[in-house]
Amino acid sequence: MAEIQIKDLSYIYGKGTPYEMKALDNVNITFGDNMITGLIGHTGSGKSTLVHMLNGLLRPDSGQVILGGKDIWADPKKISSVRFRVGLVMQYPEYQLFDETVKKDIAFGPKNMGMKPEEIEKAVSEAVKFAGLRPELIEKSPFDLSGGQKRRAALAGVMAMKPEVLVLDEPAAGLDPGARREILSRIRDYQRESGTSVIIVSHSMEDMAMYCDRVVVMSHGTPVMEGTPAEVFSRADELFSVGLDVPEVTKVARALKECGVDIGLDIYTVKFALGRLLGGGEI
Amino acid sequence: MKNSVAFGQYCEGKSFLHKMDPRWKLVLAVFYIVVIFLCKNIFTFALVALSAIGLVALSEINPKIIIRSLKPLVMIICVTAIINIFWLKGETLLFSFGPISVYLEGIINAFLIVVRVILLVSVTTLMLTYTTTPIALTDGLEQLLAPLAKIKLPVHEFSMMMTIALRFIPTLLEETEKIMNAQRARGADFSTGSLKQRAKALVPILIPLFISAFRRAEELAIAMECRCYTGGEGRTRMNVLHSSYRDLVGLIVTVLLCLAVVLINKFAPGYRISM
């Protein structure tokens, strides 16, 4: 639906004060259309700052964020329309819940967009379905939900706006493995069905390997690697040097190679490794 | 996030003022305020202003920072000045325009009141917030008020509450920004619309903020109990406050300043401030 292009983007926190800190340094990335891009990097590598740039919450000091061919800051007064096109789910988004019922809370975004009541109704029920919230929960107060349910409600709150680009900052952080898998696969299903572009920020190499089509690696405010998960994770030494890791199964492949069993280093999921071990493609 | 750094008023330093005992600083700040209010004419104001400049030099803080701290007061200062200029009737009429007449006395009075406000604010912020950490300040306050515990006032609890409140101001600011960003990402608009609309737009910020503040308070209470906090009874301190020669010097100087102001008030002529 739309791709986001980042051009020569720089951002400095606390410009002109003694606390000046360069968060992004001349960044050039293209987040492709109709795919899931993973954004990884050590803490303080500028991932979250970059994410805040994508929907205009922060204004770049220099450079451009180009959404569907147009600079989002071309007309600063219309920046709120960019926020409707690029949906951002923050880290630990539970705190954004505020309304009396889950349903009303999910309708907050669509309402701000000026959708008609029947459209809102439809958008909410679709978002609820995508986020995997049980329908009987939506009349409850969001504060009565469990942690995982709150996360889904917050996610639905952004999905209901039907953004062309969905950006998720650590969508599965702090969830149990079951909920983690479910939320991430729901995001992937949503992407496949709707054809939107999805950008996921995460620290979990396993999740990135499992769910992303492309991976961008950030370090000290600039992207240092970009490619398919296989391409990125086969360069394990470079990942280690920027304070990151590779999926456990990639480490197994490396260890196997040292023992003389070479199944290739571009392995990043268990399925894939198994396929190679049994002599063939992915099973 | 990083923009709110400016809020943490305390300026790191090792100056004479930084090293003073917070208890004495509190006492002397109050004393100094009294002295400022004792000033009646231009000479005394000049003297006190001079001593304030001396204090700034002693604190080794960039004067720019102190001037910046006066910025929020510009409105108040202007309003008081204007009211005084037009309100006060005197003997030397400068000009009149219809019902409005301006007297020389009014202008002098306005000037002195402005000087007084500036002195009050700059000296107290300099002595208390800029050169004393909030923790040291509440510690000092607690010990100064300790005698009140004899009449069953919860002095320790009060100062603990103050310390915690001060500690959490930056945290809450950060939290507010986070919540605002999250709601902005959902299309909330805080800067346009009528007053009523704007007030309504605050609801999605205030509710999550309150909820997280309560949650935080509960977590903090549990963490404190886990570390056996039971209140002030029998509690010893990690940093015991000591008075030094600096505090004595401060006291002597302030007393001398006070005497000088009283004497000049009494014997020197000149315009006397009213109000």
C-alpha cells in the first residue's frame, strides 16, 4: 500500500544544551511495501527514535521521511493525517488505554479520524478479531483485563485506524511465550491479509527470524546491515560486534560446522535447519 | 524525554554555597527574605541587590541560568509594575491623560517592587534549589522541624512524602510525554480547538497517568516495606549533616546585612517604598 523511505535523516536530542546527543546520524533506509521489516539494534541504537520519526511524532533535524512518495513534513499542519496512515504501537502500549470500555477505547483512533459511526463499528470489530480479543471482553473496562489482553486491546486500538503502515515497537515484550507467539502470528496474518507494510522493532532474534521478510540492523544511530533474515543472520560475527545475537539455531549450525558437519550458516529457523540436516529444502 | 533535563533545577557544583549546611541555608534564606522586606528605600535596595550579586558570584553558577529562571515571572513583574505606575498618587505629577495620571513616586515605587520580586526569587532559588539537592533540602527541613515531632506532628513522614514527590516529578513528566505520544499516534490533538475541546482532550492523558501513578505508589510502598521501612522511629541517616565555618560566616554576614538595612532605613532619607 505504501512504502516508507528514510533519506539522510538525522536527529539530535537536546540540541544546544550540554546534554546534546546524536540519536540518528544520516540514516537511509527503505521500508518496503507489503512485507514485514524487522528493526533490530542494541539499546540506545536509535530504533525508538527512528520509529517516532516514521509517523511524525518527532521532527527530523535534517533529512526526510517519505511516505508513498511524499515528504511527511511537506505541510506540517497536515501531520495528523500522516499519523492516521502510519499506525504506531508503542512499547508497552497498555498505558494508552483510558476509556470506560475496551470498545470505546479501540474506537478512539477511528473517531479522531472522523469515521462515521457505522464505519467505526466495523473497524472496531475487525480490529478486535485481528488482535484476537474475545468478543465478550469488549464491553469490559480495559483496566479489568489481564496483561496480555490489555496488549491486544492496545494493538486493536491502532489496527482499527486501518493504517497503511503498521509500526510496532517491541509488540511482544513482557508477554509469556504463548501470548508472544500468538500476537506475532496474528500480526503476520494481518499483514498477509491486508497487504500493509509492517515494521517490527524487537530484541528477540528468534522472533525476527520467524516473522520478518527483511531485517535492518541499527547501531549507534545508523543502519549497519540490511537484508533477508538468512543474509543478516549468516553474518553472526558482525552482529555480535554490535552487541546483538543470532537465533540459537544459527549458533547450533555454527557449532556443527566446527565439528565438521556443514549445513550452512544461513540457517535461522529450526524448520529450516531440520530440512538441511535431513538433506533437502525447508520442510 | 531528554528535553526535560532543564527541569532538574539543581546545578552541580563545589562552591561555598553548595557546601553550606542545608539547615542553615533554609534558615538564612528565610532571614534573607525578611531582610528584603525590611528594605524601605533605594539605598537599602541597592545594598541588598549588591549582596545578592555577591551570592551569585559565590555560587559559581552562570548568571545566565539565574536570569533564565526569572523568565516565567516576566508577566507578573510587568503587571505589578504597571499597576503601581498608574495606581500610586504622589506629589510630582509627570503627565496625565484623562483619568490616568503618572507620578514620579509611582515609577520609583514600581521599580522598587520589581527589584524586590527579582531579589526574592533569585535569592531563594539560588540558595535553595540551585545549590542544594532536593534530598538535602528535605533532609534539612526534616531536622529543622524535628522539635515539632514532640507535639505529635508527623515530621518524618511529611519530609519522606516530599522527597518522594520531588523524586517522581521527572518520572511523571517522562510518563506524561510517553502517554501523550501514544495518544497523538492515535490522532489525539492537544493544541487546537476550543478551550472545552482541549480540556476534553486531556482525559486520555490524565486517566492513564493517574493509574500509573497509583500503581507506582503501590510498588514503591511494597519495595520500601521489603527493605523494612517502618517510618522515622529509630532511623539513622547515611549522610549526617554538619555545620561548618561557612554557615557561621553566612549567619554573620546576613545579620550584618540586616543591621545595615535597619540603620540605613532609619537615618538615610530618600523615597520610601509603599506596599
